[in-house]
Amino acid sequence: MKKFIALCILTFSLASCSLDEDPNYYFEVLPVDSVDIPNEFVMGETYPITIYYYRPTSCHSFRDFYYNKENNERTVAPITYVFEGSECEPLDNELVEATFNFLVTSNGSYIFKFWQGENDAEEDTYLTIEVPVTE
């Protein structure tokens, strides 16, 4: 009976939430301008990797990283919130940074592909950096 009551409370709580409301923000992936990354890694160590990107408006705020791993290849790009309904000011040359920690877990080399946007043919372009792992 306690489970039934808990289920009813949960159902009514969820039913009272409106899913039709539009959020006041959306996400946007921005191109990477440059990266601060070590020249080599040591197995088992953790390293900070800092990316630099241009913030296009005052309504853009860093959220997280797009981070995709496939074997020893990593694809990385900054994801930002873009807040709507605010007085957004365009920004010229506001270079910002964001850092993540990278734990080295395998031998060989890591290939990092930092997304730099699309070219004229609408193909993704990357800043590709290979970092060897030393023992």
C-alpha cells in the first residue's frame, strides 16, 4: 500500500509539471580557436587540457564539452547555453577558456580532434593534435 501511495504522489507530481513550456535557452556548439595541451602524456597521469574559443554574444555561457571517444581518438568542442529573451550584446574578440581533465588510460598515442567549425562545403574541420604516451 505504501508503494501505491508513493506511486500516486509521484504521478500527480509529474502531471502538475508542464512540458509545453519553452525553455529560455538553447545549446550551441562553438568552434575551438586554440588549445593548450601537453606535448606528451605519462600513463596513469591526469592532465588539464584548456581550449580557447570566441564567445559571440553576452547571452552565451559555457555549459560543458562535447566529448566523443573512439579508441584513442577524442573529438572535443565547447557547448554553450544561449539565453533567449535577454538583451544580448554582440561581442568582438572575447576569447574565453574552458578546461577539462584528461586521464591517460592506454599506451600509444592519443589523437585529439578539436572542432573548428564548417568550411565552405559545410564539412566539419578540426584542429588535430597527436599526443604520444610515454612510460
